Amino acid sequence: MRIAIGSDHRGAQMRSKIAELLRNLGQEVIDVGSNGQQSVDYPDVAASVAGQVSRGEVERGILICGTGIGMAIVANKFPGVRAAPCHDYVTAELSRRNNDLNVLCLSGDVLGERLADRLIEIWLATEFEGGRHQRRVEKIKALEGRNGDD
């Protein structure tokens, strides 16, 4: 699977470790940075990863910032992207099983390395359940681009 990964400065250290984990799991990694501790604006990084997912250049994306929340907000602005922060095993699994989440957002400040690794493993291994959940994902897709119109 092709996975784009990016972080702001608060997630840079975690991002490089996650990229290594993904490669060890046999995934192809497109690493968009950032590198180092110099401050960067998370919307720029999130737009790069989410744009690749939206255009079908990669199957999934992983974004890391201080909380994961800002990255998710930006990523969800892109058509076809379903992004959310996950902080435990249950949200990582259900985000895939029920929501077909294609961009995982993680907290560089809150999550430890072992927990982050396990969340990624769960997220990668969990298949979308379809069924009633497919109907709901289709409704989400129908809302894209409506700009609040009824």
C-alpha cells in the first residue's frame, strides 16, 4: 500500500519512527516532512498528504501534529478524505471498520511510541465492514462540496 505521511514540528520525531515502522511492515512510504524542530504550519503539511489521498496518488495517509485535531480539520476539506484523530485501540479499529478512515491523525504530544505503533498496526489491518456503514459513507461523500446548501 502507498501511504503518505506528514507532520508539523511537534510530530517530526514520531513521523520518522512511523515511516520506518511502515517500511518494515512492507508499505511504500511517501514522506512529505517536516524535518526538525523548526516551526511549520500544520495546514500546509495536511494539505499535501490529504491532496495525495484525494487524487488517488496514495491509498492512505497519516498526519501527526500536537493533538491530531488540526490535521484532521484540514484533511477533511479534501474530497474523498475521511480523517480523524485516534488515541486508543478502539478508535483506531472502528475508524476503519465503520468509517473507512483513509487518513489517520495522531498526537505527537500525547501518544507514546509503542501505542502509536500499535494504533497504526490495527488501522492498517482492519478492513472496512461495508453494509450499513457503506450507506453512511456514501452519505458523507454526497455532502462534499455542498457548502452548507440543503
